[in-house]
Amino acid sequence: MEPCKKNMKEQKKKESKGDIVIQKFPLRLTGEERRLVDTLRKEAANLWNDCLDLHWWLYDVYKVWTSASEKKQWYNATTHKLHSQTIQSIIELHEETCKRTRELRAKGEKQWRYPWKYKKFFSVKYKKTAIKLTGKKLRFSNGKQQSPLVIPQPKHIDFHTIKSAEIVWHKDQYWMHIAVEVPKQKQVQGKKDAGCDLGIIHAAVLSDGKSHFIVTGRELRLLQRYRNKKLKEFQKRISRKKLGSNKRQKLILRKRRFLEKMERRIEYLLHSISKMVTDWCVENQILTLYIGTPDGVQRNTKKKKKTRKEIRQQLSNWSFGQLIEKIKYKLKLRGVKVQLVEESYTSGTCPACGEFRKQWNRNFYCQCGAAGHRDVVGAVNILDKSVNKQLTENRELPKIEDTKYRRVLLTPIVPHNGCKGAVA
């Protein structure tokens, strides 16, 4: 029977011709529905903790690792008040985490640990069989011992494309993450490589050696500065209120709502920037994109006396990690490979003579007479360093006429109480 089951699973994977994407939306729950979801998350946490106990008990006593099939024999809908498919999803997640950790530790990465931390709450997962459409509402079954969760069907989600769902707690609110299948996007057929230089003023600068593309990040920086300024005002006003007073609680609630709004705007900007990067790679038929990672830039900035307070704040707000993840996610759907490379000395090394010269502004200048855009030079050098394993000499500097600019526009933010700092 086992070979037949494997063949059926492989056949189902082959039949799935589309891409799986995640659609997210907040849940507007009543008091009774919220208590139900709280109970489900606690029960899911109990199941996760039981998986940890069984996993470590068998290893400590018998020196054997448990498998997903063995855990499913121990735990089912009679031991935990959840849908059977939800129980299987949590068990499979535990097994997948253990398997990935085992593989990484076998490669020498000993810092990875097997799951060990107990949970008070855990995300509730639903497979396709636990989701039904009744009229214009989605019904999520929670087993015979719990009442189902019924929510209105989002207009932008087709029920027949739903593959799975998950209830997630985020920013004092429940969110529904639904995995849907969308038509597979056209894959890139080219064989060209490109380099990408990330920055604060220019969020992403791309180059394939001939054409260059700059996506400005000024709107993102202005939005972060506006958020920091308003957050400072909120904190000052909250500190003046008496602990436990209604006015203090109202200010804290206003601060949370403001931060949630800013988070959504920043998320929109990051998605827009990553989409521009993806569109450029598809348009220029880029097969491999090399992204320079500025991992060490944010470290130990407080110890550097020459680093101004404003610069330290900009570096701490720099969300290059989120941008990289979004770029990788979007390019993977188009068949483009993304490789992270070390980018030291790429923005200051001259492509013509190979000498390094520290740059002080956006314009690149070298003693040999070469001049150009510093970030574009950085993208070209990242590409050269990735392809040739080192920075080479006697190369032409990028020309200004071969460079295109793009920016993301946001609706203006109307400041409260006459506060300046609106974003255009």
C-alpha cells in the first residue's frame, strides 16, 4: 500500500500546474468567535507540546527519532479537540522541522536546534478537506468536539483555488492566511546575470553590465522618519499620564493603531519595490540575480563615535532583510535564481583602474578621472565580483544615459495637531 500512496501523492503534485501564493486578511470576530479561536490555539499548542514530549522521551530512553506516522498513531481527534486534518498538519510541521534541522546539523551547522520550546498558543492550520463553502461563507471545521468557524468569503478569493488556511495572531489581531493556487507565471528564458546593490536612499540598484535601473527609497525613508517622530510624541504623552488611567489606555490604543497603519504602508512600499525589481529582471531576461548583503552595516553602530544619531536611526530602520525575502519570493515564481553575495568594497572600487577610494556622496569619482553614479558602480561591481570571483580592472563605467529611475508614490499623510512631516 505504501508505494501506491506515494504514487498517488506524486500524481497530485504533477496535476498542480499553478503557483501557490498566500492571501492575507484580518478577521472580524465576535466575542464568541474570538473565544473559540483562543481555545483552538491553546489546543494546538497542547498538541505541539505533546509532540515535543514524545520526541524527546523516545530519544532519551531508546535513542530513536519519531516519525510523522508514529506521532499520528499517538495523537488524533480523540486525544485533542481539533479537526483530524489540523492535527496531521501540526504533526507534519514538527516532523518537517526536525528533518530540516537534522540535515543542517549533518552539514556541520551545529547552531541549529531541534524543536524544544513549549507554546502557550499555536497557529491553527486547516487543510482543504476541513474547508467548505456554504452560500457566501467559508466554513472551517474544528472536529466533532468544537463548533466550526464561519466567516464571509473574501470577494478576491475563489473557493476552488484554496489549498489550505491558517489562523495567525499578529499585532493584537487575528489574521487568516489562505494558500491559493494561481496560474503559473511565464518563466524567464534568458541566460543573463545581473547585480543588485541595496541602499537607504536608493532602495535597489540593478545592472546587467549594459543597462541600469534605480528604484529610489526616499518615500520609504520619509515614512520611517515620520513614524519615529510620531512615536516619540506618543511616548512623551503616555509617560505624562497616570498608570492605569483611561487616558493612558486610550493613548496606547491610538499608538498601536498608528503603528499598524505605518506597518501596512511600509509593507506596501516594500512590495512595490520588489515588484519593480522583478519586472526589470523579467523584461531584461535575467536568469540569475546577485544581491549584495549589507549584513554587518547595522552592527555596533553605537560604538562608532563618528556615526551620528540620525545615521544610526536610519541604519536600524533599514529593512533590507524583508526586501530581500520579497524579491526572492517574487523572482522564484518567474524562474529567476537569487544568490546573496558579500558586497565589501564594491561601491568604492573603480572599474577602470581597480583602485579603492572612499566615496562621500552619490557621485563616484576616482583619481584616474573615472566618474559615475556610486550605487550603479556598486551594482556593476557586485555582478563582476560574483561572476569572476573578484573585482577586475579595465572595465567601462556605467553611463548616465543607460540608467532609468523609478519611484513609488504614496497618498499624502495628513498630520495631526499641526505636526509637520507629511509624505508625498
